Amino acid sequence: MSNSSTNNHFKVIAVTNQKGGVGKTTTTINLSAALVELGKKVLIIDLDPQGNASTGLGIDYEQRNLTVYDVLLAEAAISSAILPTSMAGLDIVPSTVDLSSADIELIKTPNHSTALSRALVEDKTLADNYDFIFVDCPPSLSLLTINAMVVSDSVLIPLQSEFFALEGLSQLMLSVREVRKSVNTGLRFEGVVLTMFDRRNNLSQQVEKDARENLGELVFKTVIPRNVRVSEAPSHSVPVLTYEPRSRGAQAYRRLAKEFLKNNKSI
């Protein structure tokens, strides 16, 4: 089975790490916003039952009449669940806590690992509206994460610049390779993004050194600094690029977006 982008003209990226608190949702939101600033049209699929991407982009709970849960269970077309954010060109398919039971519901259905892929392939309107689709995955290697990998062209891994950062990364990479071997032969690694980086901290520098020695070119040159403005932005329901455009965090995500586009020149 091929991924959705083979049949359409957008690229799908799964943003994943089974560890929580590594900047996964923050990277999804702010990289997407930086790409929109550069003229791209972006859709975020909030595949995390915590719904942090939805909340962080100002989607009130009352607005979430249709969510990714309905899409996965084939009860709604994905386009009917899309909501605009305050940033023109950036849309989202929201989630709620209902998604936490999706694994149990999906396992009862045939082709349970391809539910999201089916939804994207069947909806022909997406190709005209988006250049990139980012799937914000839950902090686990669950059936939801497998669905994201099956539908995606590539996997983007935020890596926190702290102790134990590299633990579990090998298991995640093995899972990606397994999906590539069995279901999605086109899946590749988009790269690893070092987050919450503090140049004054010897540990951050050691994590960067270890990551670059072990992963080489897979690690983005851009690192995302630990920055209070990045942490504050979600409470204001906007990306840091909107909340504090000149902050170090906003500037770092702009650099990351340019590096990302350099690696995706055809889009």
C-alpha cells in the first residue's frame, strides 16, 4: 500500500515521539505556522487524545462537533471536520478525549491500521487546499501512531535536549522501519529536531553531540531553544510566531521551516 501523497499533491508528516513533554505538539504548531508565513498551506491533524494542538490553536471544546475520532471510524469525511485557526492558511482537524478509546474501536474493524490513510485518500478536496499535512501523534507507539505512520511520507522526531533523550529513540526508529517494510514502503525519516536546547547547559551540548554522532544528517542543523515565550504561547491559543514574533523561539522555528523547505524543494 502506498501513502496518501502518492495519490495527491500534498506531503504528510507524522510528528512523533513515544516520550511525552519533548515539544512534539509545540513543534507541530510552530513549524506549521512558520511554513504558513512562507506562503504554504498547512493542515494539522490532532491525533492526540489530550487535544493540545487543538487547544493551543484556539479551538474551543464546543467547536469540536466533528473530530478526528469521527474520521477514523468512517463516520465523517475529513474535510467536514476541518476547522480554521486564527492564522489564515493554517487549519486543524481537532481531537477530544473521545479519541482515547479509538484504539479499542479500531481494532474491531478490518484494516484498522489504515483508517487515517483511507480518510485522506477518499477526500479529493485536500489536494487543492494544502501543501503539507502534519499529524500530531500521541506520546506512545499506539494504533493511532501506526495509523499516522501508514499515511505519512515521513516521520519528524522532536528530541528533548535532556538526560535519557536518546532512550527509546531506537525503538521508535525500529517501528518506523517495520511500517516501511510491511505497509508503507515510501515512509522515510524527515529528521530529528533538538528541542528545549540550552547552550549554557553542558547536558544539552552533550545530547546534541551524541545525537549528531549517532544520527548524522538526520538531525536538523536548527535547534529549538528553551524559551519562555514558546511555553507561554499555548495559553494564549496562538503559535509563538503570533504571540511574540521576535522571540528566540519564534526565530528558531522560522529557521527550521526554511531548512525543512530546503529538504522539500519539490513542494
